[in-house]
Amino acid sequence: MKRQHVLIIALIIILSGAAFYAAKTEVGRKFFAKKTPQETSSQSVQAPGNQGSGSAGQETRAQAETDQEESEEEAPTVEIPTEKQRMIGVKTTEVAVKPLQKIIRTVGLIEYDERKLATVNTKFEGWIERLYVDYTGKYVKKGERLAEIYSPELLATQKEFINALMLRTKSGNPPESDVGGMLSRDAETIIDAARQRLRLWDISDSQIKKIEETATPIRTLAVYSPVSGYVVQKMALQGMKVMPGEKLFDVADLSTLWIIADIYEYELSLVKPGDRARIILSYFPDREFSSRIDFIYPSISNATRTAKVRFEIPNYSGKLKPQMYGNISVKIDLGRKLAIPDDAVIDTGTRQVVYVDKGDGNFEPREVMLGIRAEGLREVLKGLKAGEKVASAATFLIDSEAQLKGVKPLEVHKH
């Protein structure tokens, strides 16, 4: 009898252990769980040849159950009582779709309009006998004399031109003989060649006409300014010998000027020609100039990682001068986007986290994906919905409390 009692007690202990294991473990619960009538009927009807597909279906259902369990996983929260929120200055802001505007601020340098720069040189060899512009910075008008140059080569061409004119006169019109006709035709050819040569040397038609009328060569010929503007560079000196193509003067028309500014590489995708800019110069601190992006240069500086952007500005008063500095603000409209305050974001370097107000003093740390930064706002690409509230002040204090309590945001898989 004692032996039977011992066996019964041992059996009871084994069954109790199995029941406890089934109640505490997921494997046991699944093993002892009752099957629904639908599952029983489907299994009873299933043919032996469909066991493979049934196994795949079970795997699919198991995966769905796992996904559902993960989706239903409760998000971690950190509790900050209302009184404590007032003490540390917690503020919340609603996530909403807002118009975003970005202002790119940079510094520009005023430079000459390259399209209104002109250089003065000669196409013949000679010497400067008289200099009318004797200092840099002088204002000259278009057609104003800058210097007078003596050139033996030019003088010889004038004499050749005058001799051809005299030969044509002596030959008569009509010619008295065939020889006279030949001489007249030769003289006309020489006249045309000499006149064309003088024109190619930039001798004006009025000067050529004067030589033709007076039959006297001009010892020195004047060099005129091609544009109205300021002499910004002067190489010519009294008595200096000049060679063909040698620069004598640079003249700049300052009626319009360029402002060249630097835009960082990561901001280049936001700007385009035509974007309006606001310009303030230290020379006119109380005046604001308006301009537009005229051109974006095609290269980037390897040292500064910036590209040059050009603005055009009129110089009505003539007080703007090259090499002046100006502060430039380019305003860009980015459209309406889902946005939150920049102060609501904690950027760890590897991810960006916000604290969502769940009510009753609970804040959920949530990882988000953000886009453009625009004047105190950040575009939200993923992680938040319109209407939710996020902490926008004392965010770092909430994060410190969460770190102390071991509360971390759920990992988000960003696709």
C-alpha cells in the first residue's frame, strides 16, 4: 500500500509541473490551446497532398500574429506630473500643415558689370605725344579724346592715300587715253585700299574725310573712349611708346553693378535664377535695395564648398562703388508642409526624437524623419500626424527624465 501511495503522489507532482509549465510558457499555451471549430473542420477536410500548403498557411498566420503583437506593443512613456511641467516650463505645440519659408543669409561684394567694361588700345605702333586723361578714376564720355598718338606707319599710309587722290585728279574724267584710264583705275584701287587700311586701324570716317579734303596728313591721331564711364585702369604715360594691342586704358560704365555672393553647397538646391533678394549696405544702413538672382555660377569652391551667385543692382545715384560689402537675404517659399518647431527636436546625431504629449502627464519618445529646416520650423516626413501635440519647450529636461527612467523610443525602420 505504501508503494502505491508513493506512485500516486509522484504522478500528481508530474502532472502539476506539466500544468504549471503550460500556464507559464508560450509553447505550452499554444500546445494546450483549444482549436476553433473552423480550424478543426479545415484540418479534417485537408487532404494529405496539401500538407505543404497548410504548413505555409500556418507560417503566414504565425507571421501575421507576430506583426499584430508588435503593432499592438505599447509605446513607452515617461510621466511628468502637471505641477512639475509648470516648474520646468514645458510647452506643447500641435503638429500642423504650415506654409514654410526659408531665408538664406549671406554676404556679397559689389563688382563691375563685366558687360560694361571696355579697354582702349591701338592697332598700330606709335608714341603718345599728348595725354588728355592723366589720372585713374576720371569720368569720360563716349567719343571723348583720351590721347594723341604719332605713328610713322600711319603717316605713310595717309601720304599714300593723298598721292592716290592726286593721281586720280590728274588722270581726268573721262580719261583722255587708255593709259589715263588705266592710271585712274589704279588710283581708285589704291584709294580704296588706303581708306580700308585706315578704317581697320580705327581711324574714323570723319578723320578720313578731313584728310581727303585738306590733302594734308594728320601727324597725330586721337584715341577716343568707346563708352561713357570711369577710367579704372590707366597704363598710358606721356611720351610712352605703344605697340599694337597694348592696353592703354580700361573704362567702366558704373550705371549698373554686380553683387557676387557665396551660397553653401547644401543650399544650392533651394535657389534658382529669379529668386528675389533683399540687400542692405553698410554705406546705406537705412536703405534697402531689392534685386533678383541673375546667374548661378557653374562651379563650386573646393576650399569653402560654396558657389558664386550673381545679383544685378542699379546705381542711380552713382554712390555705389565696387568692393563694397552688403548683407543679402534670399527669401524662398517652400510651400505648405507638415511641420513642428525646431526646439521640439532632439538630434542625437544618429536619429531625431520628439516627445509626443499623450495626455495625463505622459510623454512618448518617438523617432521621426525630418526634412527642410525653415525659420524655426522643421518639415516632418515621417513619424507624426497632423493634430498630435509635441513638447516644444523644456524638451531636454523631459529627455533627461526619460533617460534616468530608461525610457527609449521604439525603433523605426525608415524605408
